[in-house]
Amino acid sequence: MQSLDHSGIVRMLEFGDSGHVLKPSGRVIPNLVYIMMEFVQGGLLFDLCELMAAMGEDTGRFFANQMLDAIDYMHSNRIVHRDLKLENILVDDHLNLKIADFGFASHKSIDCLKSYRGTLTYMAPEIKEGKVYKGAQVDLFSFGVILFIIV
């Protein structure tokens, strides 16, 4: 994720394994793995869709162009997300989208995947059926589900 540099993908600023948490009791939990990401003022695309309900074709095209640009960039860098959903897309104050949460992402060998990854309601049938699948195709299936919800 650190190699990704695109306006439609949330930036990773820092990562490490020396993080710590200070509990309300005063106890410190040391040596935690952490990832620091850019802050995106706004919210989730999920919340916007819930607030606005169906937003129509013009809005669908507006968001689809942004998503496809970011997805194309990821795929051209041999990275697939595998968990694209409304809850993993941030919206800033200017309605710019940023894809986040790369916890299920895969890179390099993206054309012959087998692991069961993703969120059931956005998941391509081949993953549900336990078949070998192409990462770019399952990302595009999830994109189609997102677009269907937006419109």
C-alpha cells in the first residue's frame, strides 16, 4: 500500500511495530503493530448512500468515474483490493472518493487467487463457490454492486 500514490486511494503515512495504547486504568500496552493513514474529512460512502438513498445516474457516473480511475490504477500496479464496498470508500468534503482498508488486498500474483476474502453482499460468485478467481474481476464485480446501490 505504501507504493500507491493516487488521489482516489487513501495514503499510508507511516507504519511500524512500536505502537502503544494507554488504557484508562493507566496500563500501557506496548509493541503494537500500527498503520497511520491520511485523515479524510467527510465520511463513508455508505453513510452518504444511507442519507441520500438512490442518487440517480448522474451521481452514479460522477462516483463511478472516480472509482474506476482508482481501481484501474491499483490493477495497473498489480494490486487487487478484494473487499470493495461502500464502507471502505471515504468521501471528502468535495465529494472526492478515496478507497481505504486494504486488509484483504493482494499484490503481484493477482490472476490465480483462491482465498475466501471480502464481504458477502459485495462478493463475486466465484469466491463464494470456492473457485480459483482473478482479483481484478472480483474487484469489478464489487464495483458493480456499489454502482447499483448508488444509482
